[in-house]
Amino acid sequence: MNKNIFTNDKFVGYVSKVTPNYSNIHFPTPKLLKKFWHYEDELSGGIVGNYVVIEGENYGFLGKLQEVSLPEKEQNFLGEHTFYDSNFHPQGKIELLLSFNYYSTKIDKGLDKYPAVGSKVYLCSANLIKTLFVSGESSTTIFDIAKLPNNLETNLPLNPNQLFGRHCAIVGTTGGGKSYTISRILEEFLRINKSKAILIDATGEYENFYNLENVKTVKFGENDEDSFFHYSRLRTMDLVTLFRPSENTQKPKLISAIESLRVVNYYNNSNEPKINIFQKANKAKNIYNSWYTVARAQNNFDNSYFNIQHLNHQINEECIKLSQGDNQALYGDYNNQEKGYITSLLTRIEVLRNNSFFNNVFGFNKQLSDNNEFNQELENFLDETQTTKTLFIISLKDASFEKGLREILTNAIGSYLLEKARQYKFKEKPIVLFVDEAHQFLKKTISDDSFEDLELDAFDKIAKECRKHGLFLCISTQTPRDIPVGTLSQMGTFIVHRLINEADRAVIEKACSEGNKNSLAYLPSLQSGEALLISIEMPMPIIIKIKEPFIKPTSLTPTLFI
């Protein structure tokens, strides 16, 4: 980089005022605001949103033109046909973005130095923007997804480590370009073939990817041949959400019964005679407690195998008195009053087990070893000795919306990946997890008249915990106001397409740093495919044009009138 970026043919004015965040510019003549061509660039000194460079001593400053006006005393003489030929003195306001050294590629994020009053201001070329934006990049892996809107011939190379290294959110109004952005990013994962990605496809929007050679797709639906997430791999609290017991009486019995059946599994793997349930009434407590201690010591106890066919029977076995009179070493007899309280729970479990949607998704009548068991398919995808596939798509297109099935399933998948991350399974081979239509799955609670609200928080925990473990989250939504504030606050990168709703813009503004908020003013006027890219890993906010993907999402709105 050198001083010849400050050439007279790109000169537009002088700095007239300097503040910690802004510089004012004086245009000596309105002719400097006219459009002109400079090599490959179409430039204009007076268009709000233009980038400019300010000449300093040994340092240059990059800024963005935020405002253009005339002094109040000249406004009365303004005319459409006389502006450029008359003696007007336009002025403007420049947001200072960064400073850079003339003689190196070193960029200073933030500002610890400022231009002087009287410094010359020049229009900034697309190539200079590109040079400044990618300055200091060390990664050899580049995502080819974006161009500069004011010069569509200029590609903007993006480092995927910067995009996803601190989690990423892709947001925007319907029709703004979110799906195209995700499709283009997925294409880059497939093209580069160095890292793996998982996509939760809520609507089937990305079905054009399903049958590609290096893509593994699993589908959840009503078909018996579809994938299933075996019920026993659900955490105990996910099962509580599924069966929705009443809080005071039914919930403790359900939890105890599930834990007892998990203990039965460990018991049956010993040399002891096989049992179906753990009978407790009038039995010595130490028998069960000793096996419970052994089972509980296992890392995966909370989602270990149990046989759901015996769940109702075991719930009945939990309805006992705490002790046999004064003999604290023995469980007491059956408690008939408690048995009366759990009748509705037993009915609810049977109804759900016989519901075809839930049965097929959670495999109530299937074994862990059966084909299409989700966790095994995912394990095979993650194991590079088993497959060379790069993208794992989880299709929920045909999954029922009944009774929170999709939300429970998705949260269970998130919980599974969370536990894998906590076990450092992604430390050497990081994974990017894409959650499309994230507002459907985040900030969700399951409740009914008798069931206490239970929050589904797996993705919130992933956002807060898993960056250091190699599991990176990329969420996409048209309503960021429906995403938990705590989750959004963990996003280091935002790709923000057009946002019209004030509440949505306010949420993004709150999640961004103070230095990026001025750029959000452009959101309502962005064109389809344009996006504001904001990242703490990048030198400045910048408006980009997403390249059209080769593999199109199936997201077009049907035509109302033909």
C-alpha cells in the first residue's frame, strides 16, 4: 500500500471538523459530487454510503459518507438545474472506520489517531476496499461468496474462520436473500472439502442438495423407512417434555421410573438373572441403591438405553411408601393414592407411543441396532474412516408439528451435539452447525394446562459453551426478535439482509457493538442479495452482494395471480 491512493482525480474535499467518531467534509465545489469513472470504478463524491479515504501523516483513514447537505444560508438558492453550475458549498459527515499505514498492510481496528482539519479527502476505489478488508489474512482457505455492490467485478474474499469462529447469524426479511446466502456457503463447504457441516433444514428448502455425492441426508417423517432418533437417547428431561407429567406428583414418578429402567439395563448386562423392571415394594433399599450407584457413575447414564415397553409398569412400581414403618432399610408397600394420581400419565404415554408421528420419529418399537438410527448415522458421518461426505443434512420437511414434536427432536439433536462437544470430539475436526428457521427451535418452551413450562435450551448452551470445543453455530432467521438475547450476544458475525421491522433492527443493534450501530441505518434499503456484514474478527462493517448460488434453494413464493 502506498500514497498513490491519494490522487487528484479522486479528490473531493477537505476535513473541516474532527470528533472521536466523525469528521466533517467541505466540498469546495458541487461539481465534485458528480458521477465519474475512474478506471473500473463508477465513483461519486456525494452519494451517502460511499467510502472515502483521508490523507494523514504516515497514516490514512477510511471512512463512510453518512450525510450530505448545504449550509442553511445557501438552501434558499437551490435549484435542480443550477446546483452544479452555481457557487454552492456542500458539506458532509464521514463516519471514521479505521486507520491504516501507508507503507504496510497493517490495519488498526478502532481509532487511536485522527485526521487533522484541512486534510484532503478522496474517493475510495473498490480494490482499495478489498485490500483493506482482507489485510492481514493468514488463512489460505477463502470462501468465494461475496462481491462489492458498487463494483460487481470485484470479489471480496472471506475467511471462513472469521465468519464462523465466534458463531454466525444470518438474518433478514423474507425475500432478502438469506436462503441464497446459506446455499452459497454450503456450496463452498462442498467445494473446499476440508471441514464438515451439519444443516437442520426445517422446511425442505435445501432439498436440491440432498442427493449430491458428498452429502448425507437423513429425513424424519411418518414413513417407517425414515430416520429415527431412538427414544432411549433422549435425556431424561427431554422425555419429561415429551410425556408432560403434572409437576407435583407425576413428574417425580416418571423421572424415577426412567432412571430405574436405565439401571435395569446395567443390571441385565451383569451376571444376575434378567429382569424387566426393578420391583421396590417391600424390598431392601440397598439392592437398588447399589446398582443405581454403579449405573450413575457412567458418563452417558442420562441418555442410556431403557425399554419403554415397561415404562408404565415401572411407574406403578415407583408408587410406594418411602419405608416399611420404622424400618428405613426397606421400601414400604404400594401407595394406592399415588397410583390414582398417575392414571392420566399412563394414558398419555400409551397414546403417544401409539401415535404414528411420534412412533416413527422416536422409534418406540425399534432397537438401537435397527437401520436408520439417527445417532449411528451421524457417528458414521463424523468418522472419516467411514465416509468422505462433507455435509450432513437433517430434513424436517415431513416431520409433524403436533405436540411440539419438531422442537423436542431438534433440541435432542442439539443436546447430543453439545455432549459430543463437551467430550472434545470436535476439537481436532471442528463442525459448523447450521440451524435454518432458527426462530422455530430457539427460545421455545413446551407446556399445557397441567405441565410446567420447560425450556428447550440446547442451542443456547451451544452458543455459550462450544466455540472453544470446535462446535460453531450458524443460525438463520427472519425474526431475530424471537431469538434469545443471550444466544444473539454470542454471535461474533452477523450477515444482515434487509430488515424492515423496527423490533428486529433493535435486537440486532443491541447485539452489535457500539462501533457498528451506525451501519445498521442502511438495513431497510438493502436490495435483494445485499447484506451488511459485521464481525468482530473483521476490520469494519461492510455491505456486500452475495453471489448467486449454483444450487438454488426451493424458497420462491408461489405466484398469486398469473
